[in-house]
Amino acid sequence: MNKITIYHDFNLELKLYSIPNFFIDKIKKEFPNVGFQDIDSMYDYDSVNIYFGNRINNKLIKQYKNLKWIHLGCVGYDSIDLEIIKSRNILMTNSGGLLTNSMVELALNFITSFSRGMHHINYLRHHNILDRKNFDKHYETVTNLTNQKVLICGYGAVGSKLAKILENLDMDIYTVSRSKSSNYKNFSIDDLDRIVPEVDYIVNLLPLSDDTKHLFDSKLFSKMNNVNFINLGRGQTVKEADLLLALDNNNISAAALDVFEKEPLSKESKLLNNQKIILTPHIAGLDSKYWNRQLDLFRYNISAYLTEQTKSFKNKII
């Protein structure tokens, strides 16, 4: 069998975005004809048959005339026009399921942090004024989650698992989903104006699309009433300037953001110094065992590819 090269973009100086040696070694041992090459060190676009990574987009797809399979190391694919993929019969898989638990756990972390006032505690600690007297000023914001209403926008693998856990904490669950598969009070994006005034927590997991870009803006924020707002979806679904105004106006009580309109977050961003905001640097899906799980998925799919059994691909998008 001819040599197969996997062109990848995992070449950053970050552990999650750099393929570990054990991953490459195990694939090569099991599939001796398979090799890996950094896409940035490749200049012959016509040689790219398989692309593995997160940074592929429509421009690159057009350049790779012989592209046959894209495997995304993430879940979302809003930078890719699926019609282009379909028209060229390109196969596409993603890493759905590999990030689910990590994202659910971070969402839970944010929700419980807000309910216990941890964002206020961190502020008091960093200003060396941590005591009961100063924390007492925030007493009214500390709540038990029982009977609190949470709106989960995006009812995929992460949203559905999060909903089950929050239901076990006796929260009242609302969902926004395109499908009718939600087991809870389900609504469409068009219903948000009338739903957001009723809830205590909003968890945004929505992908980026024409319908969701800047969905959370001043108009929608103005309908909220002391909501705790969490964004683990896409940064550009939220208009950050409007979010800051909503925090000032108490439409939003507190916010937790893992994604931003422009990444990396500017050191001049006003988000950084707002005591009502918890920030994480786009690490919701990160954990130290990601590459072990990715190995299991990729091993299965590369075997299917090499044996022309691509109909059995796991996580097949197209």
C-alpha cells in the first residue's frame, strides 16, 4: 500500500494543540504506511489528501484540490461551508464527545461558583479585604440552586448531559434546541425575548451562524433580570460591549466567559478588570487525557479510511 500522509495543524506551543509523540508512535506502529507532516511546512497543496486539525477553512479547502478527508480535532465547523464539502465529495469527521465531560464540568464550576459567590470572594481576596463583613455586602447574591431556572442554549451532547446533572440538583431546566428531542421545556431562538426574563442562569453553547452572530446583544440583554450568564459556545455570539453595559445595569448579575469576540483576549479588554466576570482562556474542552481519547477515535477512523469502509466512520459530519 502506498504511503499515506496525515497533514495536521497541531503545531502550537500548547500541549492541547501539539500532537504528542505517543500518539504518532502508536498510529505508525499500527499503520506502518501512515505518516504525519506539519501542514505549515508543506508547500505542495495538491499532495494534501487528509487534513487533521482545527484551523482549516474555506480558503484552504479550495487550495487543497485533492482533499479527501477532514478530521477536526474540535467539534464546531462554522469556518467551513458544508456545500463546498458536499460538492467535492470530501469526507468530514469531528471530535464530538471527546470534549463533552470537560465542558460540562466547567459549566458546573461556573454555575456553582456564582451560586456561592466565589467571584465576589476572589475579588475580596485579591484586594486583601476577605472577611465576613465585606462578604456580607454580597449576601443577597448567594443562593441555593434548588428551584433556580436555567436556560441551556444548545442541546447537543454537552447541553443534554449538563441538563441531567442540573436536574438532579433540583434546578428547573429550559432548553433552546433546533430539534424537538429535548426532554425539558424547549424553545427556539425566536422565543428568547420572552424566556430570558424568567430565568436565573443562561448557559450559551450555541455554534456560530448567521442566526447566532451577536445574538446576545443589548436588545436581548435588556430583557434579562439579574441573570448569571455563561458562554462556552462561540465568542462572536455575544456582543461584549453590550454585555458590559448589561452588567452595569444589573440585567446580568455575573458572567463567565471561556470564549471571546476576538481571540486571544486583548490585554486592554475591559472584561479583565470587571469583578462580576469570571474568565478562562478558551480551555473548556481541555484536559490531560484528550489525546488518549483522540487516539482511540483516530485509530478507528484511519483504519476505516485505509480499508475503504468510510461509511462506518465515527463522528461523521459528511
